[in-house]
Amino acid sequence: MSTTLERIRNGVDTDTLFATLDAVEAQPELGTFQFRVTNRWIDGAHNRSTIKDFYAAGGEDTSRAGAFDLDAGEPAILIGSDTGPNPAEYLLHALAACLTTSLVYVAAARRVRLTRVESRLEGDMDVRGALGLSDEVRNGFEQIRVSFVVEGDAPPEKLRELVERAKARSAVYDMVTNGVAVHVGVDA
Amino acid sequence: MSTTLERIRNGVDTDTLFATLDAVEAQPELGTFQFRVTNRWIDGAHNRSTIKDFYAAGGEDTSRAGAFDLDAGEPAILIGSDTGPNPAEYLLHALAACLTTSLVYVAAARRVRLTRVESRLEGDMDVRGALGLSDEVRNGFEQIRVSFVVEGDAPPEKLRELVERAKARSAVYDMVTNGVAVHVGVDA
């Protein structure tokens, strides 16, 4: 087996991964990141976020060639015209993506080759909360269920342990399950 | 002013909005929704969610013509190749989109015409948490700051009050600030 095959596992360059861990451990201030989004209302339920710059490891990161644009919307039943996924669906996607990436990185670090990672997420919402019709139901999902299918060159109990480790390290899983302080300022 | 101009405010069909509110108030079970995402790992930090079907108002909603695909990734400094925004950035987008749509709908219902809604969101993260290098810092954002610029045909204090009302009704703001129970199952 070539050195390259050893080094790249699950598409993750493990040399770079371990070098990053060593660097941040040696200089904890390199761990300070800031992510940013700017959003602009277009019409009705249609708004668009632009994502590019961020702060990382002691300075502004300029590695991204271009910006990412994300369009949000609502389906017809929520008075939109389907200009994009709705915000609650974007939150489910953020959670799926973060758990999956955490799992893939954890597996790479622990020398497990994954061959398949798929997930299905469901969120139950009583929209009477967000519509202002009831103060007895919350605005957001009452509960989120995530179902993973994971395959790789390790026994099932090891794969399940990696998912547990991914939950324990995922940034979005932490935020969605524990909540984050949000400060909203308005220039009007 | 024509009836159409009165009826469509901020791109929102207010007749439909009020009819929806009346229908759900009369039949609370119509408020039961379920949103879903399926996600598939591609390689490294690259994974893709597909979003289409959902349950709404007593049945499966089939109004969407096609599915939405969302690609996630990580920048080079987080061992990815920028195949999409990262999961934490998607969470910021979900929050921006939900607060904005809530504001636009609340304003439409209260007869305020908006001419501009823009926001900038910042999330501070010490990545030592997610990298597993420190148990003293959390995995997710320590704090999120949202800065809105809102313009419309109402005095500044009224516009600020509408933002407060949007916060009080936003599904994603509720979930991000208060947290949601997440159940993770694994088929391995």
C-alpha cells in the first residue's frame, strides 16, 4: 500500500489533520475562529445569504476563491413560492452535515475506512407556535430524529462508537441540543 | 390603490396568510408539520443533503416540483476543499433566513411595507472544542451576533418592534437559543 493511500483516509489528509491538531494544541489562540453570513431580503419568503470570509488561526482567511450564495424560501402552504429550502430545513441540513463530517474525520483519525454514510432527519413542528396562534407549543421543532446508516471496515459496535464520538464533538449538534446565546441588534 | 396592491404586501399574499391563520385556528391539527432532509457522504468534508417531501396540514405535501440539493464542505484550514459552506455557516444562514421571513410576514400582517431588510451574522468559535483538544470550551459557537438593517414605511421604533415580534415567533431562533432534543439512531 502506498504512502498516499495510508495518508488519505475517507478523503481526509490525516497528516494535515494531525498537524493541525498539534499546532492548535501548541498555540491555543490559533483555535479562535469566527464564521459570518450576510443575508438580504428579496421578496416575500425569498431571501439570500452570501458566505465567504471568515477569521481563522490568527487572521482573516482568504483561501476561498468565491462566495457561496444560499436561497431560502417557503412552500406554497406557508405562503411562499419555493425559492429554496425553508429555514427549518436548512437547520436539519446543518445538523446532518456536521454530524457526518465529524464522523468522517473521527473515523479517519482512528484508522477506520468508511464506505457509506447516509442519514435521514425528521423534525416535528406544530406551526401554531410560529404562526402566533398558540403560546402552548414552541415555535421550533419539538424533536429531531436522525437515522444513520454507516458502513466501513470496522465491526458494527466500533462504527456505532464513532457516531457517539461524532455527537460528542459536533459543533452544530452542540448548538442545536444545548442552544446558543443570540444577540440581535437593529439599525432602523 | 388596487385591491391587488392592498392584498400583496412585502411579496406576501395577506389574504392567503389570514385564511391560513383562520384555518389552523379552527382546526388545530392542521398545524402538525414534519420537515425532512436526507444526507449522503461523498468524500472527506463533502456531503450533500436532498430536501423535497414534507408533511403539512393533514397530509403529505406534493406541491414541490423538484428537490433542493445542498452541498456542505470545509475550507482548507479545516482539512476540506470548499465544496460548500460549512455546517456552522449553514446554521447561521438558517437563523438569518428565519428571522428575516418572520419579520417580513409580521410586517405584512401589520400593514407595514418594508423596503430593505439586510442582516449580518457572526458566530465565535474556539475550534479546540470540536477538535477534541479541550473540554473547557464548547464545540459550537460561544455566541452569535445578528445585526439587522431594516427600512420601511413605519417609524424606527415600529420597525424595531417588528424585529422583536419576529424573534418571538421565529422557529429557528427558538431552536438555536433554546435547543431541541435530538435522537440519533445508527444502523451499522
